[in-house]
Amino acid sequence: MKPSRRTGSCARLPSARASSFHRLLAALALWAGGMSLALAAVHPVRGFLPDLKFSLQGAGGATITQQAFEGKVVLMFFGYASCPDICPTTMAQLALVTEALGSKADQVRILFVSVDPHRDTPDILQAYVDQFDPHAIGLTGNEKAIAALARRYRVAYQIQRPDPEHPEASYEVAHSRGIYAFDQQGKAVWLAADGESQEDLLAALKPLLR
């Protein structure tokens, strides 16, 4: 399973805007690195993070809420389809984890929430996640909806605004990293680093299954 990688260079911005954005990239890199160190293992978050709750857009423009996943264990993380490294690696890792569950894999759903709604239409996003897992769901929405969900789960991200004079130019996206697990009642149960081993993710996931 080897998806195509769509990489892009930064849009050309005035120096002040470019400098500010790259300072943010550096800050998020430090934040993500610190989180990865803190999350050397899967960490329980029951009672510390809110229940699964959202209203976003899926394939075909359908409105999807947390109610669609009642009775399922949900593995959710934030990224974008043009991500050159972290996102496809995490999707591949989660796909291997669910595959290893065998007949119990149907009890789990992977939700990939895009922080780049300008490029990631619902159908583009679903085509992207389908390359990894046939049961994965790609979700997007308008800027306000994505920002609200990111705040709910303490996800940091920033989109480098395209140059108005070159709206088709590529641009960069920075985001923090982590895999959120919710039980079959929608309760947040653990948070793992995106680089967590398949063995540790399986060990944390299996007790949540019937």
C-alpha cells in the first residue's frame, strides 16, 4: 500500500508573513517533539478530554456527526491530504493496526480530519484515506468548524495563506500530532504519539473491543 505523495513548495509571500509563518513552524515542531517525548507510551486521558462530538462533511458532501460511530471504537487524528510524510505514515500505521485485529477490525473506525479545507474537498479526502483502509473516513468542513474541533481536542495548526495574486500556488500547513482513541460510548480513553509502535497501539486498543 503505497499512496502517491503530493508535495508542494511554499507560496511566495512578503518576507514579514513568511518569517512569521516559519517561526510558527518551528514552534509547532518543538511542541510536537515535546509531545512525542511525553507520549513514549499510550497515555490514558479518560476524564481529561471531552467526548467525541463533531459535525463535519464526508464524501458526497454528506453531513457526518459522532452519532454515525455509536458502538464503534474511533481512532482520530488531524492532518491533510497533501502532507508529505507524517500523515501517510500514521495512516499506514493505523491501517496495519486495524488489519491485525482480524475479525474485530469492523469494530474500529479511523477518522482523518483535515486542517486544510481549502484543498481537501470531501471527495478528495475520502479517496486519500481509501488508499490505506476501506473503513477509514475522511472528514472536513469550513474553517470555523475545523478550528472549533481543533480547540476541543487541543490541536494546534496553521495554514500559510495563499498569495491572492497566485491562488493556485502551493502553500505550507503546520499541525501538531497525536492519535485520539474514543471508546464505543464516545468517551476519550487514550492519546498516543503518531510514532507509537504497532504493538503498543494494539495492546491499548484490544481492551476496548467486544
